Amino acid sequence: MSNQSKKQSLLGQVNPQQKKRQSSQKKKRLSPQQQRAAMAQAQLAQTQLNNPQKQKGIKRWITLGIIALLIIVFPKPQLITYEKLGIVATSVYWSALPGLDPVIFDSSLHPRPALDKNTLYLCINKLDPDTCQKYQIIKKEGFFSALKALISN
């Protein structure tokens, strides 16, 4: 049997594999200042991870607040029942935003409301008042009734 001998390096030359082993085997000890700095960096990273969650929560509340404000401020559709000469009709009426004309969703006629007098004028030509017909409003219902009527039609 032959013995395998280990090769030795001359004049202190070190094999690259041995360099890797030596560096991985040696562990550096941190000074107390370095330990505190590492802890501070870890805490900073932790707070930065938690910060986006707080920002998302704040953004959600702001978005919900804006949506609630829009729901309260803007006009909502109404379901109105109106009558003329014994003929009764039910339509969804939206009073629109300032600067826009009101709309009756199931008609091509242009409404001119006088809701405080329970009167609705439906006009063929919105510029000519002679083309308007006067209707008596019998009943007004809220947003959910109007939504139900829109879905069922």
C-alpha cells in the first residue's frame, strides 16, 4: 500500500481553497459600539417595514372619508311617480350637479322640476317652454327605490 503524502507549499504560499476555509472559520467579534450600531440599523429597518402599513391605513381612511363626503354632498336619484289626466308613470329622476341639466332616465324628454310644488314639467325642446307638459308628482321615493327600479328595468 502506498501512502499519499500531503503537498506542502514552499515559502508560505497558500492554496486558494485554504484561504477560503481560513476566512470562513474566523469569525469577527464586534465591539460594543458596532453592536449598538447594528441594533440601531435593525430597529430602523423594522420601523420602515411598519411605516407603509400605517400609511396604507391612513390612505384608506382618507379615501373612505372622501367617498362618504361625495355620497352626502352630491344629489342622489329619486324614484318619482307622476300623473296627468289619470295616466300614472314612475321614473327615476336625477337632479344632477350644478351646471348640468336634470335627467329622467327612461325618457328622452327634458325635465324642468318644481319639486317643492310637486310639479314636473317635461319638455320636448328645452329652449322652447311651449313644448312642455305639466305633470303632478304623486309620490317621491329615495335612492334605494330608484336603484331597485333601475336594476329591474
